[in-house]
Amino acid sequence: MSNVEKVNKYLDKAKVFYFLTADGDQPKGRPFGFHMLVDGKIYFGCGTYKNVFKQLTKNPKVEVLAVVDREFMRYDGVAKVVKDDALLAKVREILPEIMAIYDKNNWEMGLFYLENGHAEIRGMMDLIEEFDV
């Protein structure tokens, strides 16, 4: 299994994970659930009107924190925003109800992945695994 597949599998197990950005000098975190692995990259998405999207475009250094049982994974990197109609079509397949709300309100879904990623899986007192993604 590749490193990106390990991260994706961990996110699948966690179901909900926390996406961390910075708003000036203030850290901000919020729950996320959507991710998809396509062509060796894990894509995340959120509305371009949301503060999280504005924060990651201003300061693209971000971190994902996922918890499974008594372990957690930190996955950090530099967010790279992509505009790709084929990827957006996949999102529509995965999240038809959410995308219908976006369409109704004329909102745009912003897609991004992490570049120069690094992940570590930890127990409460020990490092279990660490790798670049």
C-alpha cells in the first residue's frame, strides 16, 4: 500500500477529521468528512465562500488531524487549489445532495489537495509510523 493510500484509509476509518488552518495568528479547526483519492492525490473540498477556504488560500500551510480509537494521525502539507471539471463531476457523484444545495444557492465547491505532505500516526505516548506523502 502506498503512503497516500495509508492516509486515505486512515481518513476512511476516522470518518470525521479536523482540518486546521490559520486566521492571521489564530489557529482555526473544523470538522470535515469529505475526501476522495484520485490519481494518487487525496482531494478535499469546501465552499469557496467559507472562511476555511479563504484561510487556506491566504496561508496554504494546513494540517489534518484524524482520530481512530486510541491513535491519531497528523497529515500536514501545502494546500493546492485545483479547478477541474472532471474532479467536480466525481464530487457530484459522491455528494449529490450537498452539490444540489450548492447549485441551488449558486455556491462554488473549491477542491484542493496537500502537496509536500507528511504524516505521522501516533498513540498517546508513542510514534507508530511516520512518512512523507
